[in-house]
Amino acid sequence: MALVLNASRQHAGLTVAELWLACFGIGWTGTEDDLADVLTGDRVPPSREYDVIAQAINDRFTELGHSYPVPYADEL
């Protein structure tokens, strides 16, 4: 999970802070440190949190004109 999310974040050109802000905007309730822990694999998020992160990254890919490369939890 962490490898997919972090690689996708980097590919989308998002910093951890930018991704945290995007996640916060769609319902993330954790801190930026919580998000960083997920991205490094130090914390495994519940499916809902994973999906919020995936959605935020996919939203960025949409802004860039790309498809949805990050799978959601039920697709893993």
C-alpha cells in the first residue's frame, strides 16, 4: 500500500504537505505526520483512510489530464 501511494504522490508532483491539504479537504482527519507514516509504511491505514489518500492523488492526476492510476482499497 505505502509503495503505491508514495510513488503515485511523487509521480503527481505532490509534496506530503500538499497531499495532506488535499486529503484534509475531502475528509482526512489525521495530521500531516499521520499521512507521512502511511506513506512510509510505518502505519497501515484503514480502508477509508486509504481511499481518501487515493482519491486526493487521483484528483491531482485528473487535474493534470491523466487517468486514475491509484487503486482503491477494494481493488487491492
